[in-house]
Amino acid sequence: MTGWRKPRLSFHMLSNVNMINLRTSSYYLPAIALLAVLLALNLSKANAASDDQIVAADLLTVKEPKSEAESRLRVIRLTTRGGSAGYGDYLDYGLPAEDAEEALARMVNRYALQSYKPNIFMPDPSMRAVGAGHTVLGETARDVLNNITPVLPGRALYHREGFGRMWQGPGKSALIIALQTALLDLTGETGPGQVRLCPSIRIDHEQDGKIRLCTPEEMQQTVVSLKKAGFTAVRLELAGALDDEMKARGECAPYRYPQEVLGQIDSVVLGVKEAAGTEMEVTVAADMNLSTDGLTYLALRCQRNEVSLLENPMAVRHLIVQGHARKEFSQPLGFGEDYHVLEDFNQGIKHQIGTVLTPDAGRIGGVTMIARTADLAKDANLKVAPVVQGGPLSLMAVARSLSGRDETLWVTSPYQDEWVKEDGVLKHPLQMAQGSLVTEACEIDEAKFQIKRIAELKTQPQAK
């Protein structure tokens, strides 16, 4: 035996190999074809999405402001590669122009760049107003809004490196809701904003570089003009002048206002209530530096003047104490303007510290979280009255999220009376009926603004 294999055996093996290859190829052909189709679809989708890619951010300011509202109004414009534009707005919050522009540029260039951290303020990624995990420039509006950062075990959840002054200083919540409004505008978010409006006015006034308390007569004039404009509620803010006075007395926060200061507040509130009459509700927003005892004394004064609602933004710091203090007065109390998470509202409801939830739209996480706060209020048979630190565009975005909800008491923001006036910065002023917003669209008159490029997407040069 020579050990040589027969030729026919070799031919038979080759034939089997060819058959196996043929069968294998025929088995994978449909999968390869399907993969090619999917790749083609993805390429076409990528090409289509490239027109929606945000490539520039601009800051718009009013050329010739006619009022304090117009001088403080700032508009963010996001522009896509296809030429579409989305607009959001906020109010100047006191930073010098260069620093404010730097903060805005940082936000659109490096917003939530730390992708291992699910949230700047909160552990729940869904609470973020404008997504997480990537920049705004170079992305589409839908991707930014719908992105949720994955949680990686062992990484710091509250790492703040890279956010700079923008996240520690004032204006943080206003910038966030402004950016979200611009992104929603790019996605084509439309619809009615049928909610009751409540303009917020301060009880102090700047004169000759100094802040002083307004007189009852001055406040009455303001309230009468709001009443003529069609508003059925007004919110009084206790702010800067009172802080200055308490510091001048050598007091430290939290304050318990002395009787003479309470008397000044009392006279202003009483004057406003007389001007408002029975057709207009009056609410008072306490200062964040007010102590629990100070709030109780103020609540008793407001109760005597038949104020509809008293807001206490400091309640999160002393929930249990505040719950006990609530038993001393029957005045309706709003809480939660400085809350960043829904759990704080849950605890406030548990301790029965108030009857109205007053979230700040930017602090709580935008329109989605405002709607979830309204759900909490509905489940607890309470009301919700959100605060918007912005202009007409941000106001409209929040109003849409609460339109038609019975648990909504009203939406509060500064300068609301300016946005319903003719010949303003809007192409068409906001429309009201019986104190409620009925407008479905809000568009600025860009010709009345000066435009400055803040940030732009850097494109890579194509290889020749």
C-alpha cells in the first residue's frame, strides 16, 4: 500500500467544499443586501440631518430700547446649516457685557461636556432642561433635547470642572430656559399657551444709583396700568432695598424684619390691594433672606390685607420648621422657587408647608420638569404657579407646557405688560383674554435688534 489517496476522493472533497461555499454565500447574500440598504438609509439620514446641525449662536440686543424691559432683553439665536433659526430669550442679570457673552459662548460650546456626569444639579438625567453629554454646536436640536447621559459606576456625579462662573453666578436658570426655548423653536414646537398670566413687579426702585422702596402711590399707579392692560393678578417682589436696609442696621441673614420695616411693607401691600380691588388678585414673594419667624410675621400682615398668596423661596432649608410655622396662619403659601429636584417638592408636600408649588423654570429643569411638577400638584390636589426669569419667548414655552391644565394657577414673569403692547419688539404682541394668554405664536422683530456672533462651529478643511 502506497498511502496515496484516490483522485476521485480528492475531486469529491473539492466538490463538497465548493458546495459549502456556494451554500454559505447564498445564505449571507440577503443579510449583505440588507446591510447595504441600512447603510444607504443611514447615509441619507445623516445627509438630511446635516441641514439640521446647529452651526452658530448669536446674541441679539434691542437697538433702541424704549423701556427697562427692552434694555434688559437678550435673545439667543441658534442657526442650523440649512438656514433655520431658533430663538430663546432671557433678561440681563448684571454681568458686564463681555462676561455675559463669555458665559453664553461657554454654554453652547461646552454645555454638559462631562458626559460621565448625568446632571449638573440632579441625579436624574431626565430632569435636565436641554439634554446632556455633548455640546450644542455641531448637534441637532432634537439630539440635544433627547439625549440622556449614561451613568457610569464609580464616576463623580457632581463634578463641576469646566463650567466656570456661569454655573456659580447669577442668571444660571434664565440662560438654561432660554437655550431650551431656542432648541424647542428649532424642532418646530408650536401650539397654544392658554394660561393665566401674573406679572411680577418689585417694590423697590433705582434712583440716582441708589435703590429705595417705592411709595404706596407709585405702586398703585403701576397696578392700575396693569389692570387696564387686562391682567387679573399681580406679584410683588420683596427684594434689594430691604436687604440694603437690614445690612445698614448691622443685621445678618436670615432676617426677621423689625416692626418699622414690616410697617413699610404693609403700607405698600395695602396700597396695591386698594388699587387692585376685587378684580385683581395680589400675591407677595418673600425675600430669600427672610427667616421663618420673619415669614410668619409677614404672613400675618399679608393675611390681614387679604393677599391671595405668599411665596417663600427658602422653604427647602427648613421644611419641618416651616411645616410647624404654617399652623400659625391660614394664609395660602407658595414654595419651591429655589428647588432643583422634584424630591424637594415631595418633601414639601409631605410636611404640608404650602398649598401652591412655585418652581423656577430654569432651576427645576425646563418645560418637561415644569409639567412633571404640575403632575405632583394635581396628585396632591394643590396648585402650581411657575416663575420664568425671561422674556416673551421663554414665557411662551412654559405656557405651552401647562396649557389647559386645571392645576395651573398662573405663570409669573417680569415685564409681562411690555409684551402685550403694540409697537414693541415683537412682530405681533401677546394676546390676552380675561387675564389669560391666548397667543399661539411669538416672533421677535429682528430688524429692531443688533446681532453679535457669539460662537460658531469650526469646520475642518476638505482634503484636496
